[in-house]
Amino acid sequence: MNNTNLALLSWELRRDVVDIIMAGGGGHIGGDMSVLNTLLVLYKKHLNITPARVDDPDRDRFILSKGHSMEAYYAVLAACGFLDLADIKKRFSAFGSPYIGHPNNKLPGIEMNSGSLGHGLPVGVGMALAARMDGRPYRTYVVMGDGELAEGSVWEGAMAGANYALDNLCAVVDRNRLQISGPTEQVMKQDSQEARWAAFGWNVLSVDGNSLTALDEAFSAAAQYKGKPTVIIANTTKGYGSSVMENKAGWHHHLPTQEEYEQILADFAARKEAERHG
Amino acid sequence: MANKIPNRQMICDVLMRHAKTDKDLVVLCSDSRGSASLTKFAEAFPAQFVEAGIAEQDLVGMAAGLARCGKKAFAASPACFLTTRSYEQAKVDCAYSGTNVKLIGISGGISYGALGMSHHSAQDIAAMSAIPNMRVYLPSDRFQTACLVEALLQDTLPAYVRVGRNPVEDVYAEGAVPFTMDKATWLCHGSDIAILACGEMVRPALDAAEMLKHQGIGTTVLDVYGIKPLDTASVIQAAVGAKVVLTVEEHSPFGGLGAAVAQVVGANCPRKVVNLALPDAPVITGTSQEVFKHYGLDAAGIAKTAVQILH
């Protein structure tokens, strides 16, 4: 799939995300929107995972460490044939449903449960170590949020990833600069993430994380880089795609009103049309 | 003391025996290879050993990642840190995600003696037992420890194992250990009192039974090395066959063996259940044996409590 078609798909999936949230009575909509293009590029262009090979020992490993962006992950997993979108919309957050608000590895295609922040990178380090021990070619990807980086365990994993020179490991930071209480720089200063990861011994790529092309190029570059793990600082917009929610901390977890819902979908449709016409 | 071999060394021996042929067996430590008696493993199998540094959350997270990719991961770290600092990794990455990680808590209970409460793990049974899909084991001697590790190598579920730092007197004879996974071991039978013990408390419980015999008191001793899943059938059988039940454990009075046994006995065959445990306070400074004696957790203290509750 070329990046233009991927861009069109991205707008359709954003609508799916909002529909899932409306059906379930709420969700982490802001972070869903900032991370969606990262997930889309990974699943459509870089990961070798398919529904037919979810148990293949050579499949790439993916961990959504910012597990609260589950609605975006559902939309992408459904678009890639792992899950049934209609079933997700019908049962998301419902009594007895497997479609909960964080990754559930009883569902096909999901490797690890998450939800509590700061777990993914140490687990990813273990997966990358296993690949090396077994001489297997797969790569491991861990997607984190920027607020998540306040968790000390992230930096334990960062330390180990560099210590073991795991160039088969790629971390992504969804740098949308907002967390539930407000701007990350007000809650707990993070700048410069680029300098911090570099100081920990990682290869650092800082890109426009809303851009499918920039993300695609960054993942390709990471796969080529030898000797160090790579972190992609994906500079994104929380709530990306609609002025109703962009850069608004209050949309970290939210259920749109009917009026907001209609405006969001109208914004998505307009952005998609603009995309279609270049 | 006749035995000079701590339980932790037996774990290393079993793992080394298997690592020769099982290349999926991986051991992880958190700057703890020496205290876990795993230095020999690290030297013999460097490709199957992962050093996490002093980073217990990373230790357990990495173990889970390795396990998700087919490895049989044994993560060994002092029980005090493993069951508190990395508690959430045990809960989420091991138990919830269902990864084949065996958490080996070394120098458990009050093994570290005079190092103080930061180094004691008198809460580990309660904490780990409360996690769904996590099993909890406290083997009583070196030979049972070896049997337990052999059994754990055969399954793919997460588990927590606590062993002490120091050698303990043997409960069993080499090559003749009655061991069935997840079944408590009957050590002696008597109709007056049933003593249910785990870990390092089993040997003094057995010695207490011998003292009580000389006083004409018939004692059952059950080695409940598996706290979760608990062998409820044996617990009920032991309680039914005695007038009172005494539990003995190197643990807080809350959420340990005593609580589990009282729950089962209360629901199935009500009997008086008395729990001998560490106090709900930082323990007094001393060696393990000094501390045990102080709190009545040695053979004489157990026998004394047994007599008191019988009369």
C-alpha cells in the first residue's frame, strides 16, 4: 500500500476509532489519534505479522506499552484482518467482552497484556534478547507514550537495551506533549527526550509523527541501523484530525457528545478529501 | 548442623543439569548471581544467562519477554525486592500475560537477619498469592527444592518460589523424597494436633512433634510447601484427624499459610486454628535461629504453643 492510500485509510480508521469509543461509552481518544499513524505504518508496512502467522516464531513482536490507546489498536488490528470491527463495535467494554480498554493477549495478534505504564520496554528487551539467542531475524517494536516516560522502569529497559546493543529493538515515543493533567512540560519536564535517549546510548530519530511518510522512512532507517537500539521520537498531535479535540488535554479520555461526534467526523471527511486531492 | 548446602544451591544444580540440553532454559539475575548461588550457571552457560543489573522491574519484564518468545525464564533476586519492587511486573507481565516465568525469591523471610526490614520478605506469600494465575511455593529442604524445580521445569505457567539464604537441616533423605507436585507431604500422623508448616518451619515442626510424642501428644505434621494452589484435601484431612490445628510460617500473620489454612478449615471442618508467625512489626535483630527462637518459631516454641492450645 502506498502512502497516499495509507493516508486515506488512516482517516477511515480514525472514524472507526471514534465509533468504537461511542459504542463503548468512552475511550482514550486523544492518544488514539496521536498514535494511530504509527500503528498503521507499522502494521501495513513494516511488521511481518499476519493473522495466519500469529504463532510464527519468526514474526515481528509488537507491544503497545501505552496500552490505553487500545481503540486505535483495535481499528488497526481489524483493518489488518486480526479482529472483526463489527464485533468490536458491538461488544467494546460490554459485560463479558474480550474487547477491554487495554491490550488483551487472549485476542489474536496481541502479544502482551499492558495497561500499567512502563512495562513494555523491559519486555521488548527480553524479546529482542530471545531473538538474538535463537539467531532469529525478527524485530521487536515497543510503542510508548510520552507521559509514560516518567516511569522509572522505562529507563531500566532503556539501560538494558543499550547495554546489550539490541539493534533488533525499536522503541517509539508518541510525543504528543499532553498527558491527563496537562502539558508534559508542566506536569514533569521531559525536554529534551532526544538528548535523554542519546545519553542512554540509543540511536535517536526525531520525526513528524503525524506524517505517514516520515514514520515509514524512520522505521526503515531503524531497521538498517546497527549496533544500538533505535528510538523514534514521533512528534505528534494529541487528538490529531479534528479541531474539536486537537491539543486538548481534556480529550485524554472522553466520550464525544453527539454534536462533537458529528463535527469530528466532518473534520475527518474534510481532511480525507483534502488528502485525496493532494 | 549436618547439612551445609542451602536450598538455593540446589536450584542452581538442577538448572545446570537441564541447561546442558535445554537451550531454551534462561536464568536472569539482578546483580544477584552470587547471592542466588548462580555464579556457576552464569560461567558455564553465558549464552543462557542475562544480567539485569540492580533493576528488578527490568529483570522481571525481560524474563516475561524472553518467555513470550519460547524461553523458560528463571528470574532470581532477593525475595524482598522481587516481590515488592517488581510486584507489578509479576502481576502484569508474568501472571496476567501468562508467561513462563519462574520467580525465584532468594534469601527469603528473615534470612538477611540483622540487615533489617528492608531486606526481609515477610509479606511475599500474601502478596504473590493474591495475584491470579500466580503459584506460590516454599520448599522445606534442599531435596524437596530440587524436586520442586524439576517439576516447575515441566510446566509453562508462572510461579513464585521462596528459599532461604542459609542451609537448613534436611527433612527428607536424598533419593527418597516423597513428592507429588501440588500435594502436601505427610511427615507424621497423630490424633491430638495437626501442625501445618511451610519452608524453613517444617524441620522445627517435625522436631516439635518428636518432643510432643514424649509428652504423650500425638502430632500430625504436614509439609505444605505449596501455598497456592493449596492442597485443600490434605489440609482438611489433617484437620479432621486432630483436635486443633497449628500453622507455622516465616511470614507476617496476615495472608500467609495460616490465613489460607484457616479459610479452608473454617469452611469445611471447623477446628481451632492457631497461627504461629512473625509479628506485624519489624522483627528483632538477630540471626534466623535467634529470631525464630525469640518468636517461638523454633522446635521448643512450637511444642510449647502446641501444648498451650491443646489444654
